[in-house]
Amino acid sequence: MSVYGGPEVSDHQILIGKGEHPVELLARMANRHGLIAGATGTGKTVTLQLLAESVSRLGVPVFMADVKGDLSGIARPGQEHPKISERLERIGIENFRFEAAPVTFWDVYGEQGHPLRTTVSEMGPLLLARLLGLNETQAGVLNLVFRIADDSGLLLLDLKDLRAMTLFVGDHAAQLRTDYGNISAASVGAIQRRLIGLEDQGGERLFGEPAINLADFMQNNEQGRGMVNILAAEKLVQSPQLYATLLLWLVSELFESLPEVGDRDLPKLVLFFDEAHLLFDQAPPVLLQKVGQVVRLIRSKGVGVFFITQNPQDIPDDVLGQLGNRIQHALRAFTPRDQKAVRVAAQTFRPNPKLDTEQVIGELGVGEALVSTLDRSGRPSVVERTLISPPRSQIGPITPEERQRIIGSSVLYGVLDKAVDRESAYEILKQRAGASAEQAAEAQRAQQERAAKRRGSGSYRGRQSPLEAMVKSAARAIGGQLGRQLLRGILGSLGGRGR
């Protein structure tokens, strides 16, 4: 059945556009991942929107990060426009109709979508170390903080839990040395300072409960269309480490949580990550290695990941080599470095004897791309210069009022909006400190009374007992948090898992 008639998606094929022949993406190969690259203003966002709505029409849920604020238009049907009509005629698409995709909006800050939270324990020490910008020694101490919390049965749900636990560990380093080794006071101080900085960036809103249930991302509407989950990231991307860590956590949590499904006619979920270079900037080698491993293996869970960036060189080679579907928009070669980037991008494609790929990359117009997708055997097709098909949904953002209406009509409305602060490390340490303080005070009073009787009058203040020292340091770890209003918000191979 031709993709030119009717819904533009048939036999699980998605029409990307037309070159010498129709250029299609086999949906069953979407879990082999993909790359959408090109300079600013060349059409990457529209291509992303086209793929996302097409995948949704097949009944596959989508998650995408909206860093510019213009992907919300996918929630509204597009409108007639001479340029769109011209494009449809040139490609040969008949019976084209504008239509919206079903959308769920998410926002870490809870302003432009449902709150998206996870817990400190689920994020794990490795990703948190990257988020906090810790060096190797500091990251080792953070790992010990998690280990001690686990051994003590203390949940780390939000940042105040982590701050209290870190202070407690630092103040009791001597007592803990036998079981856990040396704990550097300087590293504990560095972690505390970085946590304060993370709070200043609004990071405390990411951590707490109710935490996101991954099943919420994998829903269909009443017509069987896959929900398009849009993360409002205009504000979030201003904190690049926070943005990158959240997306890496999402991939890793999906990998840990989903069962193996093998090859499927349709993927279970497709992720689109814009500004993908941020995921890898300044990441330590151990994290890059694990991310590469997760990307390689997550396809067996039925999850496809598309990275959107300006230059293929922004993606580590270990990851880039796994991106079987390639859509390359124009690159401009103004400098020797740019020329090298163009050459490298051209070399990633299977050559087409009818095209000088390196030359064409610099000649592509807006809405054109070099495209190579995987065939039914998983082999990359010969690269083809392609005129990209227009999306059916609106190009550009919807109004704030429309966004709020969609949020308010969602089945998730009111479920995640109110933060819950259940008993965890902070509260338990606070209770223990309070109980121990009463015991210590009673013991001290009795000691003072005995001393006064021996001396006949007056009072005596003895040396601080080890119990008193521990109680006071625990109280100090907790006391600094009193009065603060904090919203509460597995990595398995990338960290520690636990609730």
C-alpha cells in the first residue's frame, strides 16, 4: 500500500520525504536509533516533529525534550499555507489532512506541564556525581554516603535527605572508618557546596515524591494513538548538567525497568533528545562507557532513541556507531574545522554513486536533508537527497492558554501536582537526634547533680561524651534544614536503585 494515499503511514512505514524515490523509515527499525543533525535553521525541529507525530499515529508513545518551546504545536492541527501546498505537490502526497497528536506536557518546575520528579536514590550516585560536577575522590565519598544510607535503611528521596545524610557521614567519619574506609572532610564539604548550588538552579524540584511512573510515558489515547510526552525544557536547558542528567537517567531507568521483547513490528517507545551534545559534554569516561552500553542494549527493550544535534561529531563514536537511521540537514563549512565536520558527516553515510555527499551537505536548502535508513535486514540504505515531508500538526508553539487547557484535561491532572514528604533519611535522623538529645540531657543533669553533691555546691559541666557529640552533630545536620520549604521530588548499571 502506497504511503502517498491517506494517512501517510502504512505497513508500518513512515514517509520522511522524497528524493529520486520515496524515502521511508521502517517503524520496526526505529529501535535501532537515529540521528537528526544540521546547522541552526535548517529544519531539524520540523523533521523531529514529523517523525514524532508519525510514530504516534502508529500507536507508539513518544517522549521528546522541547528546548526551544516550539514543539507544543504538535498538539494542534496545522493550517493551509502556500509553502506546505507546494511541498505536498512536489513530494506527491495526496489526501493530506491536518491533524493534532495527543499530548501530555511535563515540566520539572511544574509550570508548563505536570511535575516530573524522581528520587535521589533512583538517580544514583554516578549520575548525581556528574550532575554535581564532582571529581573522582568526591564521587567516591558520595558513593559511600549512598552505601551507608542503604546499610542503615535510610531512604534518600530529596535533596534535604542527601544533605542531612552527607553531613551526618562527615561528622562521624572516625566512627565509620573501620567499616567504610577514610571519608575526606574536604570532599564532604565540596559535596555540600555543590548541593547548595544545585538547589539554587532549582534542582530540588526534580527530586522527591510522587516520583514519575515510567508507565505514564507509555500510554495511548482512546483512538489508539501513542501519547506524545513533551518535556518543557526552555528553562531546564539553562542548567545543562541538570537537563543532561535527567535525560540520561530516563534512558537508564527504562533500560533497567522494561522487559526484553526482542524484535517487534513496532517499538514500545521512541525518545527524541534535542541538544544531544549536552548529554555527553564533560561526562567522565566511566559514564560515557555505561551510556554507550545502555544505548546499545536498550533496543532489545523495544525503545528507540533519536539524538538531535548540530554536528554528528557532538556524539561519542561508541554511540554514533549505533545510530542506524541518519537524517543530515545542511552544514556550513566556513572554517577548516567546519570543513572537517562536513567531511566526517559525509563519511558516515553509505555512498550513492549519483551524489557527491560531501558537496551536497553544504548545498542543502531548508527542509532538505541527506537521509539513510535501515532496510528490513538492518542494512543502511544508500544515502539520498530528500525533500522532507511537512508535518500534519502546527509548526510553532500553541498559546499558553491552550497548553493549560490540555494540562487540565489530562488524566494525570492533580495526581502528581502536590508534592508528598514521607518519612525518609531527614525525618528519621531528626527523630533520632531528638530522642538521643533527651537521653543525653537527662544523663548530663544526673551527672551534674552527682558532681554538685560531691563538691557540696555549685554545678559542674563535664567533658562532652561520645554520645553527646554524635547527637549534637546529628542535630546540626538536621537543624540547618528546619524551616526550609523544599519540594520533593536506578539507575541499575548507572547508579543505585531503591525507594
